[in-house]
Amino acid sequence: MAHADLIISEYVEGSGNNKAVDLFNGTDAAIQLDLADYLLQVYFNGSNTAGLTVELVGTVNSGGVFVLAHAAAIPAILGVADQRLDANWFNGNDAIVLRKAGTNGSIVDVIGQIGVNPGT
């Protein structure tokens, strides 16, 4: 069964900068992220406002995975990364939101709850 959109399929939070987010394309067609206006946002420490917004760039084939990784991650993570980000990232109590900016900012998928800090 095909999905209607991308989903966040994996969240990697290792020590230091060993962090990544995987997006799975379960649709029947390739998705060009920048043309479709996909964004990944991080809501730090229970904030109601995104503290980090990443414009996603690249293509995810049907049935494929797109990996966004921290630029200072270990080679094993960087070796599979489709896009790298050199910024402060999530730390386990932050909400991660996949959003389409071109559709009035609609949320496609989310890990965690915006505005809620679950603690350590």
C-alpha cells in the first residue's frame, strides 16, 4: 500500500553530533524536496516556535529513503547522508516536524509534541 506522502522513518540520536533523520517515500513517484517545499523543523525544549528550520534539497525515489545528518557526524552516518546540516540539533526532548511550506505550512509528520518538553 502506498503512502500519501513522506514519513519520518528513523530518528538517530547518538553521542555528540551523531544525529540524523530519515525520510521514507512510500508514494508511487519520486519527490523533489525543494520543488515540493519540504521543511524539517526542530522545536527545542518544549517551545511552541521552531528554533531551527531546514529547507530540504534533493530527490527521494519511490520506496527510497532520504537522510539528513549533522555535518560533524561519524563517517558511517555521513556515508549515507543525502544532505548535511552544520547547526545545533535535537537532543531527545525536542519535537521534529516535517512540513510542506507550499501548503500553508501543513504538517506531514512529527516526532514528539510541539510545545511539550517530556524532560530528560
